[in-house]
Amino acid sequence: MPSVRNAASIFAILLAAVPAFADKDALAKSIDDRGEQSWGMAKKIWDWAEPGYLEKQSSTLLADALEKAGFKVERGVAKIPTAITATFGEGKPVIGILGEYDALPELAQEAVPFRQQREGGSGYGQACGHHLFGVASASAAMAVAEQIKAGTIKGTVRFYGCPAEEGGAAKVFMARAGLFADCDVCLHWHPGSRNTAGDSSCLARIAVKFRFHGKAAHASGSPEKGRSALDALLLTMHAAELLREHTPEGTRLHHSITSGGGAANVVPEFAEGFFYVRHPKADTVAQLYPRLLKCAQAGALATETTLEVNNLGGTMELLPNESLTRLTRANLTKFNDLKYDAEETKFALRIRETFPDKAPPLDDLGHVFDSSGKITMGSTDVGDVSWQVPTTGFSTACWVPGTPGHSWQAVACGGTTIGKKGMQLAAKVLAATAWDLYQDPKAVAEAKGEFKRRLDGRVYKPMLEKDQPPPLDYRLPPKRRTAE
């Protein structure tokens, strides 16, 4: 039988262990308590569905909420009007939490399980769930700030409001501006159709717009006097298709026509195409881009038009960090309580009928899938953050299992309580992971050690032109000029 002194020592040890559990649960309670407020904010951002670099209402909504919560908010950082930082606390460690809020074009959709385009508005839709992304991250930061104020956490939490992830690469410009220089660890997440955590990477990419300027003429009466900008763009696209066969394994080339002329009986004097080059390694992307540029130069040469190149910047592949992934995976497993009620199940079964392939079972909601060692076939400017500071992320099921990203179905799910539940889970995992890092300096040190090993002496260099400004107009109609 233990002595009174030993019993007291054991009790003291047990008592000391209680706050870690209690306060991590306090973080979750804080997030639950502001659940309706958070959902109201997310629904507003979903309704507004603002384009990249034009998210004025969305960024203001988040900035105001964080400011009201006691954060020191800086707006318009990195010369980007809709980029913000919000900081609470002082000293080390500094834990960053990333948030996004931009929408995608041509995907306006009502929150119903069938294709019904929203009338009016911007025509954009939250097809990648960024309305949930920004709000969950802000909610997690607020919960952490409450614990800092209560004295159970020592350090600093910073929310990064990051615009234009969809092709605008705002985080690259924010990284170049040194906004992550004092961060010890950055956390992020992303909406998805299932819960995942793992030591994964993604594709690096360069985005560019090729603009062709030609000469207008009557397409039937005097076609010889015209020089078709559209022909130049079509030749560029055809050359890019032929280029695919002669690129390294894993390369992805995409393009769309953003402007191609008006009346059929007018030779188009202006045309614009939006192009992506992707590969698992940024070095390879940098080598492929000049070859794509030659395709555009050839199109201009063949059609006697003028080529204008609008570089939008490039993003790095994600630099994984397994030591941080272990924390997020454990917290995602601990807090995952996702399940659908009767109304949500009805919605899920109906929307699954619109999927081209057989959908996974709804029971997937109860699982956490390991994505370690995988390369996701998308790209994100979080990659550039991960080359400056140890970074980890995860996804939660904000969409019905099997829902493809960048689809009207994703927009629809994100406008329902299915999206709300995934958003709330993500906020709890972010806050709990931050708690682990604040309470265990060794975890931060381990993450930094792994970060240094993975860099292996390499120095981060953004894939931007010298003094390249953020492409604040990349979602606006292009400005035309007459070819010389």
C-alpha cells in the first residue's frame, strides 16, 4: 500500500495530466459554442462566392470577427487588398493557421442534390469549400486565443487570410513578403469527401495567360485583311496537346479559352487562353514552362499576331512533415464524430445518383484514411509555405463521400449542414494540434528537425519573375490592345 507521501505524489502527477485533456476539450467546446456564428459566416461567404483577389466582403467578414475577438489584424498585407494576418498572444512558439475564401467560376449552384444554377450573383461557386476553410481556421485560432488569454497556453497564434488560392497563388507573394518568417509551425486543412491525414505532397505548377492581338476584318468579305488571334490560340492549344507526349511522367497540362472573339463573321482581333503546367517537382515545372511558351510563340508566328504573356506565378510542391502529421492524424481520429441525420442521409443518397461512378459507402465518414506517401494530383500555394516553415494539413468530409472537387455537387454539399459538420471537425483538429505544439516544445523541435532534413540544403526560391506583382486582375476580363 503506498504511503501518504507517495499517494500525494501520484495524485499530483494525475492532477497535472488533467489540464491537457480538459483544456483540449475546452477548445472543442469553444468551437461548438460558436458553431452557429461560424456557420452563419460560412454561409455568407458561400452566398457571396467571390473570385480570387476580389474577396472584399469575405476577407472583411473574417477580419472583423477576429478583430472583435481581440486579435491584432493587419489588412492588405503583401500588397494584396484581401490578404490579412490576425495575431494574438506573444512570444514563442508562433503557430500559424492558414485560411482561404475564394470561389471558382461557372459553378454557381443552389444547395440542392441536383443541378440547379443559382440565378444572379457572380456566377462563381464554392466548389473547393474555401468558405468552410477560412471560417474553420479562424474559429480554431479564436479558440486557441481564449486559452492564451486564460493562461493555459503560452505563445502566439496567427491566422493567415489567404486569397486567390485557385490559380492566383497569393501565399507565394505572402511568403516572398516574409510574412511566415517568424512562424514555428503552420497548420492547414482542406474540405474533401472523406477524412484524411498523411505525409503527402502535391504537384508544383506554373499558371500563365497567353494573350494574342491580331487584326479584325470581315470574316467573309475581306478575310485576307484580318489576322486571327483565335487561330493563334488554337494553334497554341494544339501544340500543347502534342507536347504532352514528350514530357516527363506525371506531367499535367491544362488550358481553357477565356476570350475567343464575339461575332462569327468577324475575324477575332483578341483571344486569351489560361494555361497550367504541373509536375510533382518544381524544378521540372520550371524546365517545362519554356517549352509551353514556345508553343505560344509558334502560334503567334504562324498567324502574324502579337503575343502578350501574363505570368501568374508558380507554386511549389508540398514539403511533407511526418512528425506533424502524427499529431493531426491522432486528433482527427479523436474528434471524428461525423454522421448524417435523416435529412442529410436523404440528400446524400439523392446526390450520389448524379455521380458518374459508384460512390463509396456513407460509413466512410467514420474512418480516417492515411494519405502518407501519396502525391495528390492537385496543386496548392500552401506548398510555398511548407518550404519556409514546417507545415502539415489534413482533410475532413465536408462533401458526401465520392463527391469530386471543383464540381457543382461540392458547391451544393458545402451549402448544407453536411459542410457545417466537416467544418466544425476541422476547427477542432486544428485547435487540438496547436495545443499539442504549445504544450510540447519537443514536438516543435522535432518538426523543425525534419523540415531541415527534407530541405537537404536547398533554399526556397519562389517561382516568380523579378519584382512580379500579385496578379490582382487575373479573374477580371482581359484588357485589350491593338497589335502594332
